[in-house]
Amino acid sequence: MTGDLTGFAAVFPLWDRLSDADRDTLSRVVTRLEVSAGTVLHNGSADCVGLFVVESGQLRAFIRSEEGKEVTTWRLLEGDVCLLSASCMLHDIQFDITVEAEHDSALWVIPTSDYRSLMDSSTAVANYTSQLMASRLTDAMWLIEQVMWKGFDVRLASFLVEEASLEGTTTLSITHERIAAHMGSAREVVTRMLRYFQDEGLVELSRGHVRLADPVRLRVLASR
């Protein structure tokens, strides 16, 4: 690639630990994308598009059941690396993960074959990749624990608190259907619990918006 790689160097966690040769390789192969909110960047294990490095914006990784129900596995913010969009380089491991842009985003893409070569030539890259996989597995296990053992009121409170932190506001522009998609639930279940939260003074509801009326109590509930 020709052009200024300052943005890539600033967000790629391993840039300062690479050899000059590896930096030169990346300089030639990495590409930059700017995408609009709602763009699907990766769709299942057969879609091995390369490693994503987020420069700005926010991506969402989620799994979808055969019935079309979704559950968010994690979010990707500035400086985060999405390894599963290049999952075909991980032998015998396949992930049916979909990745989409939640906000207008800029990201860098490292082709799968070139990243695999980096793993072979650089101990730092190989170790980082193992650590990243371990971190994602930990996140997945945490999600399973939440779904299996936590009440829906606790999970919803946790989601609202996290969403407010990500967006930097207590007034969320989000529909009940969208919350259900994040949480792997039905819209009707979300609506019932939000109305209960409203009756308890925890939130205020309006069309397309949820305002956290009592963030302190929501955080207490989320911590149970």
C-alpha cells in the first residue's frame, strides 16, 4: 500500500515490536477501509477476509442462530484487533461470527496469508495472537455464564450500563428490537423488563430511546 501509515502504526499493538522487514511487509499489504454504520464486514467462517485493526468507530461481533436470533459476543473499539475475521488461518478452528460496523468506522485490513507469515517469522506476533485468542475465549465463557446463570434483569441492567459507557450518554438511541438482538432474546421479553424498570424508576422510555433515570441503582443491579 502506498500512503501514510501513521494511523496504522498508532493503533496496531505490535508495530513497535516488529522488525524493519516485517514493518516493510505490512506497509506493502495493509489496506485501509472506511465503512458506514450497518456495513457487514465479515459473515461466517467461510468469509476469511483478513485481520481487522480498528482505527476509529465501533464494530460488533455476534453469532446468529438458525432461527435468526442474535447475541453479541463482543464489541471492537479503537486499537482493538479482530482475529476471527481471519479465522481460516487457525487450523481446525472455525467460527461462525458475523462482524458489522455499529458506527461509521475506519479500519485497517491485514491479508490472512501475510499475517500468517508474520506469525511464523515473529515470536511477538505469535505470542500476541495466542493471548488474543485466550482473551476472546474468556469473553465467550463469560457470556455463556451470564446467559446460563444470571437473571434477565441483571443481564439487561448490565447491558444498559455498558451501552451508556460506550456511547458516553445516559440517553440511548436504541430500539427494544436492537437490544434483543444484542442479548439473544425476544423483543417482547425486553419490552416487559424495560417497562418493569420504568415502573421502578430505573429508566424512562420513549420511542427509539431509553434513558437511564437511575444509573447508580442499575449498576448495583448489574453487579449481582
